[in-house]
Amino acid sequence: MKLRRFLIGLLAVAAMTSVSFVQAEETMPGSSDLSATIVSAGNFKTLSSALEKAGLTETLKGAGPFTIFAPTDDAFAALPEGELEKLLADPVRLKALLLYHVVSGKVSAAELSAMTSIKTMQGQELEVTVDGSDVLVDDALVIGTDLQASNGVIHSIDTVLLPLEEEPVVS
């Protein structure tokens, strides 16, 4: 009975690995840029719309390479009510928030898990924490890794990262 459960578990893992391999094969390096890969992935519709609204779509079609910590549609849906609308109405704040999700250079999941922090294109650092098999950037769990594009890599995250707000200078 234990052997049967083990074999069923092994087959389930093999099936999931096959699906992941097929998805990765569809976006092999050189096939499409980061913007197109975000659109074709299917679970980043809100991110794609926000990138367009912030004027960053063309940047992510550029040479790069870039690493994007991409919040899923579910991550955007988990924002407090009305917050996404406020962000979309403020292109300057939206652009800063989105650049907080982008890193210059191509950083693989293996490289990321060996780091303690990483500097974003917005200028602030993301804290990287490894807890067993989980990798977190700030408070976001990395839930998908190494989605390849011709000019970088995408790691999906379960939370929208919020940069520290600049403290007003009191005189």
C-alpha cells in the first residue's frame, strides 16, 4: 500500500513537471520579450494593464536584461478595496510601484535563493528570505520561477510589493 501511494505521488509530480516543461518550452529564450511573455502567460492581466498605463511596456520590450517579480491577478485582487484604482489614477506612483518589482539583470531562481537582498529599478532594495523551500521577496512568496523571455526572466509572486514611502522632511 505504501509503495502504491509512493508511485501515485511520483506520477503526480512527474505530470506537474511535464506541464511546467511544456509551459517553459512555449516561451524559450529568444521567442518573445518580457511584455509579450507577461501577456501570453495569462495570469498577469492586471500587471500588463498597469505596465501599459505607467508607460513601461516599451521599456520591457527593450534589450534588458531584466528580472520581474510579477504579481499575479490574484495578488492585485487582494489589495485593499479601491487601492488599485488609486494606483491606476496616479501614473507617477504607479510607475514607482511597478519599478519596485523590476531588477536590472537576469536573476534565476537559484541565484535569487542565494541572495539576502536585491536592488530594484525603483532604487530601493527587496529583502530576500529563504525558509525551507519557500523564497520570499519582502513579504511576497515566489510562487512561479524562471519564466524565460528574450530579454529577461519572470518570477511570479503572490503579493503586490509596496515600496517604502519617502518620509516628508520636517523643517
